[in-house]
Amino acid sequence: MARPSGPSCNNSGVNAAINTPQSGVWVERTGSATYRGVSATGARVLIGRAGNGPVFTPGELLQLALAACSAMSSDAQLESVLGPNFEAITKAVPVKDGAADRFAEFNETMEIDLSALTPEAKQKLINSALNKIAINCTVGNTIVASAKVPPLEFIQP
């Protein structure tokens, strides 16, 4: 899905922190090619290679981050029309470029019941939700802008 260019966040006071590195998450090695992802809030997720048990691969985490960011960015807009108990499943399915060992594209879908809306109200809500995603989804905006990733720095503990 193409996203219009624009700010990744419209919160006041954020501009001062835009170029500040964030260190609220890290991974800890737990075994051969297996890690535990940890957040500063205490959340944990198991990460590893496919086939290493009940773990997420790094690629799956990227897909989850994109799907969650789109869903959360549009949530208030959808809730304002559909009510607080609407159900939705958002997916970000990648198209892999095997030769370049990267994802070339992500196809996002949201499974959501909009059948109670008129065609005009449905289209208005979809457009509004897509606009909120384009403005507020930092993950999607980062992917679209092709964020720079400097080489990993090795430091002494």
C-alpha cells in the first residue's frame, strides 16, 4: 500500500526527540541463534530461526510491527464509527526478493466488518483510516522512507 509522505507523528513536543536514538528494547542471547527480546516495560518475546520452536523470526517481527502500527494508527478513527467492540485482523504479508535477501514489498489487509455502513460512509471511513495511518504509522513511514541503518557497533560490556 502506498503511503503519502508526511510526518510520522503529530504529537506536540516530539520534534526535539526526532534524532535521539531510542534504547527501550534489546535482545538477550538465550542459545544458538535464539534470543529473548525485552522492552523497558518488561514485555518479552522469543526470537529465533524458523524451526527453533515457538519463536518469532526477525522478519515476522517486522511484519507484526507494520500490521500493529497500521491497526493502532487507525484504531481511534474506526472505533469512533464502529464502536469500542469492533473486531479486526490486520496482516502485513511480505513479497520477498530472495536474491537481495530483503522484503521488496508488504501487502497489508484488514479484515473488518463494514457491512452496516452505506457505501458512502464505508468509503469515507476507509479514506479517513488510511489518512491516519499515513500520518501516524511510524513503522510504515520508516519502511517507505528506507531508513538508514549504519553498521552495527561492537562495544565492551
